[in-house]
Amino acid sequence: MTKDEFNLKYWMFYMQLENDFSKTFNYVEFTDDNLSTYSKEYAKQLISIGSELDIVFKALCNEVDPTKARSCITDYANILCGYDNLTDATVQFSYNKESYKPFDGWTPNSKPCQPFSGRNRKMISMGF
């Protein structure tokens, strides 16, 4: 897949998800005090983000090794955990300049939500 194909298929939607999440900061500050905040908007965003991750992981698995099964998160982990240092990747959240490792600790033996623990839990608790 070329960069242009990736941008067309995935990046623009990612930007929309990020924009929707950022808008919630008008109402809920991104702080530890608000980790237990619940809203239907956050629930909707979490479902959308999870769905998009599933789509991107499936496409990436197909690029990395099209011969292997890729029907569930365990299949994705078998292919992607060793791919291009994915589990060590660090991202910086533009809102607070904090760094996160969203897939830190993800292995083929992980429970489905295990990568979203520890420091990364803050991002997931807030819906991102």
C-alpha cells in the first residue's frame, strides 16, 4: 500500500476521530481527576476507535504476511507484535505533550485489553 492509498483509506478518518475526541476537552479536562468520567460520547468514540483499529490492524497484517490468519486480535498480535517495533512505538499526545506507548506489553498471549493498561489506561479511560 502506498502512502497516498493509506492516507485516503485510513488517515483522514483517524484525523476525524482525533478531532472528535479533542472537542470533548471543552467539557471534560484531560486530567487524572477525570479518569472515571463516563459519557455516551466517550462510549461512542471508544467503539469507533476500536473498530478503526480492527480495520487498520487487519489491513496491516495483510501487508506484513498475507498468508497468516487475521480474523481476531490474537491473530493480529501473532503478526504485528514483532513487526517494526510496534510494541515499542511511542506517540506524543499533542494536547498535553505527554508520551504514551499504546501497545506496550502487547503479546500474542495478552488478554484483548491488556495493552491498554498502566500509563496507557489514562488515554483509554478518556475515550482515546
